[in-house]
Amino acid sequence: MTTETPRWYKSSYSSNGGACVEVAANLAASRGVVPVRDSKNTSGPVLTVAADAFSSFVDGVKTGTMGTN
């Protein structure tokens, strides 16, 4: 069992006044998940997304194919 803690990261594109999320991608390899949280409420709830699903989401955003089949 790993005791690695999330290392939260916010995109450098997120300087728009705080309407963004943070991710802890460092847990993808060790736990197979990517935690996501609201950057304005860091002590609030965390959404845990399967690493492969998060990767597919990011790929879809980058290629502009998010939500298309």
C-alpha cells in the first residue's frame, strides 16, 4: 500500500481569477486515479477519476473531439 499524498497542480492557463480546478496527476501510476478539486475550495470535496478516463478526457479536449463518437 502506498502512502503517497496528492501533489496538486493548477494549469498555468488558470490565471483568470480562480475559476479553475486542480489535479493530482502524481497518483495516476501508483493508484490508477487522478483526483480533481475546485481550486477555490481546496478543503472541499475531491472527485476521483480513473486514470485512463482522465487521459481520454484530456486527449478529447486537446483534439477537439470531446463528446463526439
